[in-house]
Amino acid sequence: MKTSSPPNKRTRRFFGVAIAATAALVLSACSSGASPAEDEAPADLVDSGQGIETVKVAFPGSLANLYIGQESGILNYYLAANVQEGLVSLDSEGKFVPGLATEWEMTDDSTYVFTVREDAKFHNGDTVTPEDIVFSIEQAADPVASPGTSFYLQGMASAEVTGDNEITVKTENPNASFLTNLSNVGALVVTQQAFWEEHDGKVGTSNSLLMGTGPYAVTEFSPDSHVVLDRVDTWWGEQPPVEQIRIDFIPDENTRLLAAQKGDIDIAFNVPLKQANSWQDISEGRVDAVNDLSYAGLLFDHEVAPFDDPNVRAAIATATDSEAIVEKLLHGYGEVATSIMTPESLSQVYDADAARDVLSNLPHHSFDMDRAKELLEDSSAADGFTTELTYPNTGPQLGTAAQSIAENMKQLGVTINVREVPIEEWLATIGDGEHGLGFMWYFSTTGDPAEVSSYLLGAGNDSHFDSAEAQRLIAESDAALDPADRVNILLQLEEENHKNTHTSPLWWGQSLTYFSNEIGIKDFSPFTFLGAWGPQLYAAE
Amino acid sequence: MTATELMQPDEQSTRTKSLVRVLARTLGIRLLGVLAILLVISFLTFSLVYLAPGDIVKNLLGNRPTSPEAVAAIRAQYNLDDPFLMRYFDWILNALRGDFGESIRLQQPVTTVLSARLGYTFALMSLSFLVALVVAIPMGVLSAEREGRASDRLASTLSLVGLSAPSFALAILLLYLFAMLIPIFPAYGGGSGGLDTLWHLTLPAVALAAGIGAILMRMTRAAVLRELQSDAITFARARGLPERDIRFIALRAAAIPIVTSAGLILTFIVGGTIIVETVFALPGIGSLLQEAVLFKDIPVVQAITLLVAALIATITIVVDMSYLLFDPRVRAKELNK
């Protein structure tokens, strides 16, 4: 009841702080000129050999289901990689290493024989049986039980137990990418048959959680809130130093940044590019950028005029200044893409530098406005046209790229209306038969060289074109069991794409990850988070 | 002595019985009205989510190659090929049997999903309502009593800030001030229950209370001011009644508009939770609704919309009924119907 001058003064002071704080926030939101990761000296961290009780991780969005057969986003794969295993895994260079199979061999072009690890146990202590693995493969291939992964196992003919610790998997035709599909980065995460049946196949929910064989078990899952992974003593590998990994879902990017500045977060996935500077300014942490096997490109619907005309498609591709987009708009966090395949996807054949050499020699549309003008004048849309280009709210970099393309095309008399939409709405525009121009933004999990190109150029593609030549090359690459032969065929497929501008590559992406300086990670590479990354963490000093 | 105290016991009991009868009749009519409204809302919501852009199949499968079998399996599982009206009637027949279906996004029964979230949102709403009441009503009363003075102007300025600041900006500002600069509150999350949850919910509740508290403060000020300037109060002053009694008379007379606006803002809180829960990463009904709408998770959207609509209807009925308690004129009018 007694309000007089003292509270009034306090209020004024509060306003002062509030205005200063608002100004600071506005400034941090506006500052966007981040420098590429190469310019940053990574903190010189040494493994202290100490254990860590809990590592707090922030994901930029919630997972709805933890089973990758049910929800197959890149974050689902990252999480599952600590909990469940396939028959094989990928190491930090993208090469196959043993998972639940200690060894494997191909007895003929279509037959894989796996020797199952004898010391593998589920989180409940039960031994992993070959029957459990075959059951998991069958579920992963079932379109009803696992709509997210069944596509990858379509070419499987059979999976059988053929010995005490032996499984034989046959494909209908020789399939070079098949082994990838039997790894945790493809379609197979092994679970226990009894567990699956106990939950009637509804695994990965907050009630059922997951049953796996990896170094961590899910002990708590609350969608839109958090998931807790606890270290187990049933894993066949070396005991990791981190006891618990708690992953919080924090959708608001400002809240995430504040939480990290406050010291509440040890690792943050997918730091937004526009906030890179603010995250780098956190004195107790560092931001590491790494190629994330992602591909961004332009998608044309060949059934929507005027994109049925190859010259129109080529004109847009030629009027796109990818170098400026990568340098100025992505702040260097990415590489100009000269092909659909990422350099990392060639890792079975080439090292990183050699792969870049090979890919940069491929024919591609270089930025040239005069040439773009000629192409458009030679097309069915010489008088210009108007179209819409949507991009997802989760990819603001696609939005700035869209503005750049629209600006260039305006000079040629083409109006591109750029529109941001929720990611769910954007997904529905891909291949909807209405949007002639769109983005393809794809995060590869397998690192297989044909994963994206066969999706974009193969039968039933979202661009609605049927290219006998492209399909022939894809079939040939599937059958080429020698990795070098296969890459050569896929390079021809890239040339075929360029010749017709079926689709136009823009950039290969990088992801920014924030680490507290108290946490170190061994072998940080594009493949790290696709393997069991929990054991890679260590207490740094 | 009041009129009731002067009545004979028999007469009083008859009056009470007829009041109960009147109340029951009014309530009955109102409840029927609410049911009709809920039915209309369920149809509208179903239609809007159905028409909204987006594709459940793409939302479930994501941006990756899929087999026609997987697409067909999802379309069959959620009856996506059935005509719109058939899907609506299917839903409503099941809902009438108490089966609200399964969340498409979370693959769990809607009732399980909602029950896991209600606690947070209920606690958040209660806390913010409490904060708004405790701060705004005394401030409004004080402001009216000191009309035109410095404290009135200060309170008005504060309410203007509360009204005009968007809740997401206010939430971020509060986070910056009280989680970062003066680190006394956590930045995100719902806590581990009990006092920890209360601690986690304080900043979100304040962010949510600011806007609604401002409305409540302005309404209270206007109502009390009007009463203080009324003939009744002038007469009471002329009779030499003590200031405390005068204040009581004014407050009692102003109670109806204050309670009405308090009820109204309680309904605003429900909408406000969507933004505040997202900013503070709280697993409540608001953030669930946002995700469900984007995902076209019709069963969850339907259940939350109806729950909120029923809650708002209940609040409105309770507020209306409270008039009988506060205002003898309304009570007398209802009894004489």
C-alpha cells in the first residue's frame, strides 16, 4: 500500500538495465559476419583421464520417437548411434568397422555372411542372439513397422540364421550399397525380439523407450523436453568416461544461446550460422565446424512449365552465384557443390583432397549472367515468368540464397517470389506437382555416394522426370561391387545430370557444434555423430 | 442487518431452495449451450487442420526416398484416403466413446500424451494467474485511489509496457536479466518436480503474467475509479463514514468488472502458453499444440482445442455465477424470473 519514491527509483534503474539488455540482444541478433572455422584456433585440449558424471547436450528440436524406423531425422540417427548398433558401423573416416558382426564376407555377388559378436549383450543383460538380429532386419524392412527404413532394404531377398553365430543375408540383385544399409547409419538398429513383442512394435515412445546393445541406454524420454542416456556395463567396447548424457530439446535459438552463455550446456548441435559469432564469443567454449554430409541444391519439377525446358533450368543454374552464396551468405561454412555427391561420400575410394579434385573437374554451371541471358532467350520462356520459391524456417541460409537467386533472375525478367514456410509445409511442397522451382536440402546419414543422386535422379524422383540413361547408370552403379568402378559410374551420372540440368547443386554444408572447453571429443569428423559418439567424449583440462 | 437476516427460517429455506433451482436451471441451459459450441468447434478445427498446408505422410517419412509400400501403409493406418466427412464422423464417434485416438506424431494415445503435459501447463497457468492477481489488483486499486499522482502514472506506464511488449521478447529479456546477468533462475526446462519445477516456472509465469496483469490492472483501475466517483461514495463520504468502509463499498461495487476481466484474462493465459512454453522449452500443452498443428496431428489438435474450449466455457460459467454472489441485484433478478 505504500508506494513512493524508492520503488520508483528502483523501477527506473530496472528500465535502464532492461533497455541495455534489449540493445545487447538486438546487437547480438544482428551480428552475423562470422568467420569460418579454419580461422579459429581450436582450444588445445588434453584428456585428463577423469570420469564425467553428466554431459548436457542441447538439440535444436524435439524428437517425437526414438526408433529410426519410425522417425528418421538426422538427430534421431545421432541419438540412436549411442544406444543401438547395426551389424557394421562407420569409423571417423567413413570406412566400415565391426558392429554386432565381428567379420563379414561376400560368398557371391548377392550373399553376405556375418559372424555375430559373441560378447554382445542387450541393455537388460541378455545375450544378443542371431535370431534377434534377423528379427530386427525383418522389422526394419517392413513398411508398416518401419516406414522410415523399409526403402533401404527393398532389395533384400532373405535374412536367415545359418549357424550358431552366423547370419546370411541375400539380395535380389548385386547391390553395392547394401552393406551400408545393414549398419546403424542405414536401416538396421538391432533390438530384442522379446522387447519388441512386449510393446507390440511400438518402440521408441516415452513409455517403451529403446532396447539396444550400444554403450548407453535410454532411461528417460519426454518428448519436447529431454532424453537421458545412462552408461551401461553390458557394452562390448571399452567403458566410456561419461556416465550420463542428458539431451535437452531447446527449440528457441536465443534461449539455447543464453543457456550456453550461462554454462548450462556442454554440447549444442546445429548452432545457427547467423549466431556463430555469439557462440564463438562464449569464453568457456568453442565452436567446431565440420562437413555434415549435407547437400543443398535447386530442384526443378519437369512437369511444371516452364521448368520442362532444359534451357530454363540451365539459365537459373547459370544465374546462381554459388561462390558468393557460400562466401557471403554462409560465411564460408560450406563448399560450392559441383556435384550431388559430397567429397566425403567418396571416402571408400578417395581421400578428402583427391575427392575434391575429382568432383571439381566435373562439368558444372559456373556463374555467368550473360550466358544465363542467352539460355533464357533460347528457351520457351524468353519473355520471362513468375514463380515461387519456398524455403523451410529451419534453414534461413536457404532463404538468403533464394533472395540472391531471385535478385539475379530479376535482371533477366524472371520474378521469383521467395517465401519462408514451416518445415512441415516445405516438405509438402517437394514434388507436389505445383512448385516448379524448389530447394533440395538433404542430410545423408549413410555417406554412400549414390544415396542422394539415386534419390534425385532415379525412378520415382520428386522432379517427375524419367531418364532411361540416369536409371541405367544407377542400376549399373548398384551392381558395381568394386568401389572405384562404382564411383566412376556415379561420376557419369553427375555428367548426365549436368547435361540436362535435371537438378542443380548449390553447396555441400557444414554443421557448427558448440563444445564446452571442459569437454573434448576424439576424432571429430563428418562421421563422428553417426557412430557411438558418447565414448568419444572426454574430460578436458 | 441484512434482508436475509430479517427473514423467518421457513421463508429463508424457501428462498434457498428456489435459488438452487434457479441455479440448476441456468447451469443446465449453459451446459447444453457449451456442448453445442464444442461440437461446432470440433468440426471447425478438424476442417482447418485438414485444409492447412502440409502432408502427414511427408511429415512422418521426412525428406528421403520412400517406398510406395511405406506410403500406402501410412495412408491406410491414418485413413488418409477416406473422404473428409467420413474421417470427421469416425473421429467424433470414437471421441463420444471416450477414445480420442492416437497422436500421429508421438505414436501414443492422446490421453497419455495430454496427461503427461497437463501438470506443467496447469501449474504455469495457475502461477501466472496468481502473479497477475496479486500484483495487478492492488496496483489497480492504488492507482485509482491516487489518480493523477506519480504512483498512478508509474503504474500506468508499467501496464503500458506489459501490454505492448510481445511475450516472446519479454521472455527473452527476463531470461537475459534473471538467468544470465543475475543468475537466480534457470534458463529452460520444466525441472524435476516439486519446488524445482516451481523455480523453473517462475520466469515463464512472470513473462505470461505481464500482459494479462496489465489488462487486469487497467480494468481494476477503471472500475474502482468509476465507483469512487459515484454518487453512492459521495453520499457515503458526506455521511462521514471512515475511509476504510468507503474503500470496501467501492471495491465491492467494482468486484463484478474485476472478476469478469480476471476470468477473461484466464482465457488469454491459455493462448499465451504456446509462446512462453516454446521459449522456455517447457513440455506443456502449449508447445504440444504448436507442434501438433504444424505436424497436422489432428487427434492431438482436436483434443487440446476441445479441452481449452471446455475450460474457457467453464471459466465463463463460473464468472457468470459469481455475479449472483457479488451483486444482490443480479441475485434478486434471477430469483424473480
